[in-house]
Amino acid sequence: MRPQTRFLSSALAVVLTVSAVVAAGVLPASAAPTAPVNKYVALGDSYAAGQGGGGYTGSCLQSPNGYPALLDAVKGTNLLRNVSCSSATTIDVISTQLSALNRGTTLVTLTVGGNDLNVAGVAAACATADVATCGAAISSAGALLYSGELQARLAATYAQVAVAAPNARVIVTGYPILFAPSANPLINQVNSATVSLNQTIQGVVAQAQAARPNASIGYVDVSAAFVGHAIGDADSWVNFAGPDAFHPTPAGYQAYAAAIRAVL
């Protein structure tokens, strides 16, 4: 066989082989790009831990119904560490939780600030209808809130989270309004204080973003999700009695997780 004939025969054999592979549907396809997985760490207080959700593990009252566990079940999010703890304040987050972060962390959630003001204690005091006790509790919380002390604590916390996890997206959440609108002025004072707390958190997050334009930090409001589901509503997502009083129910934590997922 002449060289040219041998070349044409070889080429024809290659074409026929490839055609057969294609027809059989076994031609290797290019791999689809793999979506990045969020390397997730949860920080914060009892609302971050999931107190009120039940089924607790450990003294920090972390619940499998809390929003960190719910987010861990979402495809593309891998909860590496959950160091949130019931009763934690901003000072506790800085002193005991930041060690869970590192340069490999790509997602951080944080709910904190309520314990600095003793929000649950204020709610409990005002739910008793004892005007003097309620007034004293609100006055104490207001002194920290309106003096600028809480803003300073929050700012320091966010700054140190950014240093400990420089490549992470940081999602800071607020708190639900605990009580349905009421004719009781004490209840309305508690709700107003919670609104002020959320506004303070949101404002400090905005300042942190402005101060560090390359940093990824954002605020997630959850109060709208709890409208119609506060204490006093027919379908409340907030516990009212017992050791979990003034913390969300499992349905409330589903609302938290949904609000966070909406911005991921």
C-alpha cells in the first residue's frame, strides 16, 4: 500500500472510531465548573446557638434547629465550627469565639448585642406589668444603648472578626420584635427598645462597610419575618414561658435561616 493510501486509511479509521464513541454517548465531556463551598463558622449569642429550638447539646444550648445547623444543610455551605453560646456578649465573642476563625473561613454569621443590653431580662421585667421594675430595666439598657457604648463594642467586634477571617463574608443579624403591638405601654417600650437595638446594629455594620470598602459585611433584618408571629399573636414563633422565654421556636429559626439564605 502506498504511503498516501495508508495515511487516508488511518485517518478514516480515526474518524470512524470517534463517530462510534459519539454515537455510543461515551465521549468524555468537559467537567462542569464546581461551585465554591462556603467554609462556615457561626458566632454569637443564644439566638445564634438556637436556644428555644430544643434538643440542646452542651452548656451553650446549641440546637439542631438553630439557624447554623439549618444553613449547614444547604448545598454549598459547610459548617466547620459553631462556637455560638447562650448568654454571650460582644466581649465574650471577642475573648472566646474568634479563635474559631482563620484565613480559610469564607462565611461567618453573627448575632450579638442583645445580651449586652439584657434584652431577655428587660422583656421579662416588662411582661410582669411591674412599672417600676420595667422602667428600671429599660433605663439600664438605654444607658448602654444611647451612650454610644454598645456601638463601640459592636464596632470592635466586627473589626476583630474581619482581622481573624479576612477572606470571609460576614453576615450580621438583628433580633425579632418580641411582642405583638399592645395597648400596654410597657410592652411597647420593650418593642421600641428592640427596634433601637436593631437600628444600632445595622448602623454599625454600615459604618464598618464604609470604613473597609473591600470588606464583605452585611446586615440581615429578621423583624419583618416575625410580623404576625410575636408573643401575643395566634401563631407565635417566640417562646414566652420557661427557661427558653423570649427566644425563637424552631419555626422562628427557620425564618432566621431563610432570611440569611436570601442574601447568600
